[in-house]
Amino acid sequence: MQSHDRTRGKTAGERREKGTPLLLASASPRRSELLKAAGVRFSVIRCQVKEKEFAGRPASTARFNAERKALIAARRRPEAVVIAADTVVFRGKILGKPADRAEARRMLEVLSGRTHRVYTAVTVIFPGGRKKITRVAMSQVKMKKLQPETISAYLRLVNTLDKAGAYAIQEHGRMLIDKISGSFTNVVGLPLELLKQILPELPRFSENLLERGFPSSAGITGLCPQGPRSSARTPGRRLRPCATAAGGPGVSAPGSCPG
């Protein structure tokens, strides 16, 4: 995983005071399931954000949108620690969420047989807005050479309209993906390694999560690195299906923050 940390001023992690609420400013079930599987107690806050795209600048796009989500949530709940994230798929240009199935097919055709990059920005705002930290992870994903019938089958199995790049690694990803280089959880949508750096009191995500697999309650099928106790830092990993397990104690509520 590569981290792009351009936050000005002090950027070291900070421990959350005991009893301080932890809020996830995202309606993404994938991000909630990651935190649940890692044993994090949190709640989801509703917010509405119009996302912005900076052409040819995927890291800046993810950073801007993650910070907007976090700031809106922090204004509403100033007593809490707020986590927000934004994920961008990039192959020559930013590939957002497809408008329809035809556009989803075109995106998968563009990605077929090629390597693309996935950027996720994570923003954490501490109570009272006293500190804001944003960090950006980048992973490379190599797609298999996709036959038209494979794309058709994937589009039947997965709702791609709410997914950047028209795919999700944790939903039948083995149909599409050859290997990844970098953080697996970054490709899912929340790089837990970066979040651990910002909030050091949280669990050791990578080993805990990848050993337990993902909970199945949100339809996550999950892919794990080859071999036991693999780290998200492994430079190139082929993926295999992994068994699912019961989720952690996260408390999630419906929300409306995009992605």
C-alpha cells in the first residue's frame, strides 16, 4: 500500500478519549462490514454530499470528497470522532459509478486484461474539530482478460451501479481479478491500515480481519491473500475465496452518504 499524506501540520495518530462516540460518515455497507469484522464499535451518520471530480487527479478527488463528508458529519456531531472515506478507480481517467448497465460493461471492458489503480482517502476529524487528518492509499489491481460472457455473468450477479469502476473485489471478485498489489481493504473501500495509523487504539486490522474473513450479512463473499497470516503490505498477491465469519460488534444504521 502506498500512502499519500499531505496533511499540513501535525499528522501523527491520536488516541480517542474513552467514551467518545465513533461515527462512520458513509452509507457504504462494505465500509461498515470492514469495521464490524475488525471488532470496532461505531454508528453510521446520515449526510448528503455532492461529490466532485478533478479530471486526471484521482488522489485529489478522493481527498476532497472524503474531507467534505467528514466536515459535514462533524458539524452535526461535534462531540464525536468522525471517519469518512472516498474511493476512486483510475485507468487513464477516473472511472466513477456507472449510470447504467451498458456503461458498467464499457468500464469492465476498459479494465479487462489491464492494471488499474484504486485510491481511497480516509479523513478523521476529532471532537470539536480540533484536529483533522487525511491520508490516501493506493493499490494496483490487475484484471483478468474478461470474455464478454464473463462480463455478462458478473453484471447479472452484482449490482454495479453503486460501485466505482463497476466492480467490487469482495463480490465475486475472483471472476474478474488476477492479483492486487497493495492494501486489500483499500480496494474494498476503507484502508484499515491507514485508519489504524490515525486511531492507534483501534484493533490491528490486517491480520485480525484477513484471518476471520468478512461477515456475510451484507452479501460480502470476500477474497483473501494466499497463505496464512498474509499482510496487506505483500507487493503482489493472487486472490482466492475465503470463508465468511460472524461480524463484530459494530452498530450500523441506514445512511445516505454516497460511497
